[in-house]
Amino acid sequence: MGEEQTSKTSNAGEKPREILLVPHTGREENIAAAARTAEVLGGADIVVRVLAHHDTRALDKHPSLRNLPRVTHGPEAAAGCELVLVLGGDGTFLRAADLARAQDLPVLGINLGHVGFLAEWEVESLDLAIQRVIDKTYRVEDRMTLDVTVYDSDDEVIGHNWALNEVSIENLNRRGVLDAILEVDFRPVSSFGCDGVLISTPTGSTAYAFSAGGPILWPELDAMLVVLNNAHALFTKPLVVSPHSTVAVESRSTTSSAMVVFDGFRNIPMPPGSRVEAVTGDRPVRWVRLDDQPFTDRLVTKLRLPVAGWRGPKPTDR
């Protein structure tokens, strides 16, 4: 269920409202959108904190951005903020979600990229989206995440991390396959050679898992999706697994090394004989919704699906 946000009037002496702005600064139009956002929010007495990447030249050059307080990527980047606002594509959103989840904050994405499945609205609606943020007239819904632990061949923990989209187990030896065994609820399902294995959330089912041949899951569904990536086996169909299950992938001790990749930018090495365990995450991502558009419409729009000829139900049938 969504959590409704309502506008509140600040009293004298209260801490000023603050928002973390996470822009993609690779294009001039992106910088212009970030500047517009900062100006409008600042005009509403909202402090704008900006995430700075390694190359800050674009921020340094713009008069509306150069003097904003800056933070680098880390768990405390959004501390004290009420919301994380993302201007960019899906990659920028995933990095921003990492910061928002660390502080249990809502995250709102405005698409400046291509498909932008994770963004709530497009850049053409930027001014309206900013006003919704100012007025706090938005809903917040929880999106399922994954908690993942990687063990070595001696059952010692190598690392622990989380994912909003997917955890991808990727073979590092391109001249051979990764010999792996899939397990669900501590029982073996199948062994195979492959390029990798994807364990995805419903949110991530439209991303890497979809490209690898997996089905699309509606985000309201709580489930884990398992997709084998170029597996050499008789059984290679994707699996949709209960959110209460534990999904594990083991690599044989005689196979090559792999890498466990979380949402495309956080990594844990997976030596031969290692084990990856994934469960539903303890902490979801708090996702800002600005309208009630169903996921079906978003799917048709983002993937440009042909719907010509659809007649639909009569109004009296609804």
C-alpha cells in the first residue's frame, strides 16, 4: 500500500527541508534540468544538496549549481534529507536508490535517459514533479529488494550486499563456461555450464533479466526471478520463486572464477567453490509515485508495444 505524503507548514526554528539531488551530468540538457530543479526548490526554501561525481567540472561551471553543498557517494550522503531526487537514466537511479535506502528515504526518478523504466516521470513533466515534491503531494510505495551473502569454499563469508534490480553471477573466463548448481530452499534443482545466473526482483524483471529471456513481473508481485544466462543444459527455463524462499548458486571447485554484481555497479568476487545465497531484503526501497498510472501503461509506453486495434471494455463494464 502507498503511504500518502501531505504538505506541512514549517514552524519558526524548525530544521529547514533538505533534498539530495542526484543528477546525471553527462549532457548540457541534463545540467540545465538540474539547475532548474535547484532554482525552483531553493525558491521554496528547500536546501538542495547535490551528489558530486569524480568529474565536477559541469557543476563548477553553472552559476546555480556551483555553490550547492556537495556530498560523495556513501551511506551518509542523504542523512538529514527528506527525499532523494534523481535526474537521469536507470543507472543513475540505481546509484541514488543505494543512498536513499541507506537512510530509509523515498527516492523519485525523472528520466533523462533512454528507456528509463525506473523513473516515475519524463523530463517534460519536470516542473510539475518539482511542485509535487514541494507540496509533498505524492505517494510512497515499497519495492522489494534482495539481500545476498557470498561464501567461499570453506563456508566463510566473503561479503554481503543488496540489490533493487538484480544480483548477477558472471563468469570471468570467456573461453569457458561457469559450472554451477542452482538450489532453491536448500534443495538442488539443476547443475549446468553457463555464462552466469541472474536472480532478480520484479522491479528488475524489465532490466537484465528481461534481456536474458526472463518474463516481466508486475512490481506489485513479491517474488524472486531466476534466469540462467546462456546455459548449456536441457532445463534452462526461468523460475519464479516464492519471496519466502532462499535461492542459492554454487560454483564447482574446478570451474573458473566469477563475479557477483549488484545492480550493475557493486561487486563481490566469487572464487571457485563459492556459494551465493539470496533472500528477500529486510529493507525495501521507498519508491515515490506521482500518479496512479498502471504498470501496463508504463510497459506499453517504455517498450513501445503495438496496441493498435485495441477496443477495450465499454465504460459500463468497468
